[in-house]
Amino acid sequence: MTKQDVSWINVLIVDDSHAILKYVSTVLEEVYGISQTQEASCASEALHILRQTKQINLIFLDLNMPNTDGIQLLEKISQLNYNGYIVIMSGISTRIISSVEALTKKYNLNHIGTLVKPMHETDFKKIIKKIGQSRKKRPAGSSLKTYEIVRALKNDDIEVFYQPQVELSSKTFIGLEALCRLNHPSLGIISPDRFIGLAEESELISHITMCVLKKSLSDWKKWHQYGLDIKLAVNISPNLLDQPEFADLILNLIEQYDMPANMLCLEVTETVLADDQTQELMNLNRLSIRGVEIALDDFGELHATIDRLQKLPLSYLKLDKSCFIDNKDQVGQLSLLNTSLSMAEKLKIRTIAEGLETSSALQLASEIGCDYGQGYFIARPMLAKEVLPWHRQWSLAT
Ligand code: G
Ligand code: MN
């Protein structure tokens, strides 16, 4: 594997213990080559640094500090519109940690890991690896500017690509995931991780999602008229699920395009599992009753427990691509996959393996019992007009 680029990472470590500050900065520097770090020994110092240094994009935060504790600090950080990553450090009980993790979701902060004290340098590995893989918010450096998103919407430069999903046992083509791309006048095709995070900070995300929904439903209708019997999956931002009118909006759209509800699948992320998401649950349940299918996307961190998954009307669990893309910790990956699969089985939820890039990944997914698969090895995301030719070729080959 190529060495990860860490030159863009700017760290702030917040802990009242001098020893921890030194330990974390030393591990980051010596093991991971991350040298741009600042240290704060209390909340006010941390806030001061964050206001001064806008480049900070990774915060290690201790939960128990005198005066303002880490929990209060999280709220203040969210008020600063910080959109980098947060790692929680704590020695206290796992119950408190998980409720704090839920809190980071409420504040819309990008929590990517927890270090339980006493920590060991290998605990950092998963976290550092995850940086840059999460679809939610990447640090501002590589992100587009708001005006570029507005311009793209105005000029109809939001495009939809489609990636086929197949049933692993029969290799039957069963559906397509709609993936949005921004066609930038000078930079070319831009993937969503460089603009969705920013769009989610305003109502721009609604415009993008509406645009993707309309284009993809209209493409679906053409395929359907051509005789293709496939489902369409669309990614839905948590910000939209929160709106009271969301369910009606979807129901009106499918009616407009004569789409049977069970041909549409909405992909939602784990934030819908947080405890206070009543509006989201209401929308998802209303849609599910009408037959729209729901998939839980990017599943693989196991923040979700059976109890929490049970709350949702889920048809599919999408096992995150990081589970299938080669990395060194194969034993860990496999046990995570098996746990996810047995959870899905208990709840009678079908599974979709994402990120199948090689024949061995496809074989693994199929051997461990995933129902469906998606990834570069099957097909890369493609333009609407390429779908029928791909389908013809795929049917011939299988
Ligand atoms: O978060 P979500 O699962 O919706 O992300 C889908 C993204 O994953 C798309 O942008 C798509 O281009 C990308 N993708 C699809 N298949 C593969 C694959 O096999 N490998 C990798 N690395 N990315 C993939
Ligand atoms: Mn998805």
C-alpha cells in the first residue's frame, strides 16, 4: 500500500495532563509523521487556538478536564463551525463515551474515533487510516467553495453517475446506485467528498439532492420503458431526513415518474441511529410503509448495536468499502464483517458489499454470505447512456 499523505493534517491536542499532550504529539510525529501539532491544556486555550489557526483539521479531545470539560467544549467547537475531525480521549466508562459520541452527531461534528486511556500507539492506527476515507466532511483544504457549488447548480453541472449492484449468487444485475458528481469548468469531474460536506452546511444540500433525485428518476423511467427491471438507490443526507416534508416530497416524486415505491432505495447513514432523531424515524417509517426501501450506508464501524438497528425500517445494510479494500488488518476486518453479517441475519436485513475492487474481494463477500455486491471489479460508476450497453455485456459474460 502507498504511504498515506499526512502533510495536510493540522492537529490540536487538548488535555489537562502534560504527559498525555507529550505522548500524543510524540506518537503522531514519530509513528505517523504528523508534525503540525498544537497543544492546549484547557478549554479556553483550545478555543483560542481554534480561532487563531483556521487550518486545524484534527482535534484530540480529553473529556475530563477541570473548569470547562470536554463535553462543554464540544458544543463550543461546533459553534465555531469547525468541520474537521474529532477524536475523543477518555478513561471514563464506555457508557459515557457512547453518549458523548451521540452528542458529536447532534452537533454535526465529524467524530472519527475514540482513544480509551491508557492508550497505546497502535490504537491510533485505525483513526489515522480513516482520515480522508469518510464521505462526510473532509478538511477544508480539498473542498470546493460555496460559489462553485451554487454555480454548478445554476449551470446544470451536477451530474449523476450510476454504479451497478449485482446479486452475488446469480450475478444478476439488480440495481444502480446514483452517485453525484460536479462537473467543474476547470477542474473536471469532482467527487462528492469534495463538496457534499460544505453543501450540508446550508440548504445547498437540498438542491443537490433534488437535482440528483429528478435526474436519476427520469433516467430510471427510460430504463424501465426499455424493459430493464432494476432498483434505483439514492444517497440521502441526514439534513434532508430531518425535514418534516421529506417523505411527501419523495412520494410525490415517485408518483410523478410512475415509479413503484419498491424500486426506490434510500441510502442513509448511521447518524439516523442517534437517539433524538424522531423526525428522521418518522420520515423513514412513512416511506417504508409505502414500500420505499431503506439501506444503511457505510456500515462497518460497529457504532450500531442490534437495539439501535432495530429501530429503523431497514431493507439493506451496506458494508463499507473499507471492509473489502485490502488493508493489513485482515483478521480484524474479517471478524468485523462476520459480526455485521450475523447482526444483519438476526434482523433479517439483506447485505450489500461495497468497494469490491478485485475478484478476491468479490469471492470473499460471496463466501461470507453477503447477498449483493458493488464495486470497481463489477463496474465503475458510469453515465446513464452507458448503462444499457454495460448490461448487455454483463448478461453475455455471466
Ligand atoms: O458513501 P457511499 O457508499 O455512497 O460512497 C460511494 C462512493 O464509493 C462513490 O463515490 C463511488 O465512486 C466509490 N466507489 C464505488 N466503488 C468503489 C470501489 O470499488 N472502490 C473504491 N475505492 N471506491 C468505490
Ligand atoms: Mn451510498
